[in-house]
Amino acid sequence: KQWYQRRVRGVVKEMSRLELQALLMFVPSYIEYVVDGMNKRPTLLAKIVAACTVGYSNVHGSMKQDVIIMENIFYNCTPSLIYDLKGSNRNRLAEETEEVLLDTNYLKHIVSDPIYLRPHSKTFLREAVNCDTAFLAAQSIIDYSLLVGVCGDKLVVGIIDYIRKFTFDKKVEMIFKTNMIGSAGKMPTIVSPEMYRERFYNQIERYFPLVPDRWTGMGSDLQYS
């Protein structure tokens, strides 16, 4: 469950105990990746601000809940459309009245209203997704999303929900589902970090086609020694 407000800087999301444990193991590598990458490579990872346990206790009982606070990429922005994209169309259709739409909704919308990127934006998106997903795959992370907001003539994007580990139970589930649906030629919903990365990267590449400008292709026929 996620509490979402466009006028605040952070997004608060509930975590399970297993997710918290995975996050604590992930944080040292995450900090190293973010600090080492400053001014060196593009990134779309929505920043992790904090992780904590909140709760209360009174005469009527008590409650505790682990939460993570992440950067709100839509701070001071009011998107007309929001998409949560995982690069898969299996079970990825939401009711059009929902605040956040999914991959299948996006594919339906771009048939009549495609979203094109200029070369510099396309290059940044491609490089950021490549670097970020390589890092996440190395940490055995799956199930992350590209959150996309259409804000007038601007596109605001960020990678979110990158704390879910590819655990032993998910590996068993992947093998079981692969054997069950393998003959149908479809990829299971649970895949390895490397397969998830490849599918995610390839589909995001297709979701946002390039609109050529007058410089596109210049120098492609040159040979370097």
C-alpha cells in the first residue's frame, strides 16, 4: 500500500518484514552506486530517503508497520496521466478510472497518441535504464517499475519499487510456472533478475520511440582507425 501526494517531497510505502530485511542488505551497495555515480552516469532510481518502523500503543491496543520513504518524482508536478510500467503485458491492465495505469493501458493509448522522445532524451533514458537495471540485476532485484507521468509537454520518469529480492521461493515459483506454461510460448510472471532486466530494458526501448532531428544519423558512415 502506498500513500501518494503530489505536494509532498516523499512517498511513504508499507513494507513487509522480508522486504525490510532485503532493504537493509541492499542499502550499502545502493549508497555506493549512487555516490560513485554522481556526475558520472545517468540514473532514474527514485531516491530512498528513509526506512523506519512506525506505530502506536494505547489502552485499545498497538500497531507497528515497517515503511520506506522514497523521493516523490512528481513533486510540484501535476501529471494528467500516470503509468506504472514493468515491460510485461501479463496481468497489466487497470481500470481506466484508476489513478495509476499499467503497461496494457499504455500500449492501448500510444496507438492513437504515441509518446516520442528527442535524441538527447532517448539517449539519457536508454543509458540510465541500462546502468540502473545492470546494478539491480547484480543485487538480485526484480519487480521494479518505470513510473511515468505526463505533465503537459513534459515527461517525468523514475524507477521505483526496487527492493524486492529474487529469493529461493520466487526461484521455485519461476521454475514451476515455466514448466506449466512453457508449451504456450509465454514468459512466466516471475523471472530471474537477468531475464527481468532484459525484458524491462527491451520493452522500455520500444515504449518510447525516437523522433529524428536534423542531426540524427550524421557521422554514421564515418570510419575510425
